[in-house]
Amino acid sequence: MSDDVRVWIEQKLCTGDGLCVQYAPEVFEFGEDGLAYVKQKAEGELLTDGEQADVPAGLRLDVIDAADGCPGNCIHVVRTADGVEVAGPDAA
């Protein structure tokens, strides 16, 4: 099975602490509202609540660490192949 993952943020739970932006600034960015958002690509548009983006292989562990350390527990990391959450509030 592939190790490719996708990520999304549950915006209503985001506290704006910014740990995710510190872990993976290529993937996460602050919006004008002070909350963190997933970027479509490194310089891309910010995705809205629930929209998923592919995580580059070299950033996979940083994104998983961001999800695990998120104070708002709002970052979801799912396997691309089967949609199973590997990090975040619904991870087994």
C-alpha cells in the first residue's frame, strides 16, 4: 500500500497557535483571519474547511508531527489510497 497522504484542517477547531505553520510552512499558512489553512501547493491558494491537499513525500513526517502536536486537534492526515486517518483526531 502507498504511503501517500492528504491533509485538511477542520477550521472551526483551529486555535491559530501556528505550530503547523512552524512544522511545515510549505503546507500550512495563516489566513487573514489568523487561522491556519492548508495550501494547495507551496505558493498556492488557501483551501477552505475540509478541502484536502496532497502532501509531498518529503514533508509527510512534518505534517504528521503538526497534526499530532496541534492544540486545536483540527488537522486530519489521511492515506490517499484508502482514506484512513493516520494522524489527527480520528486516527486509531
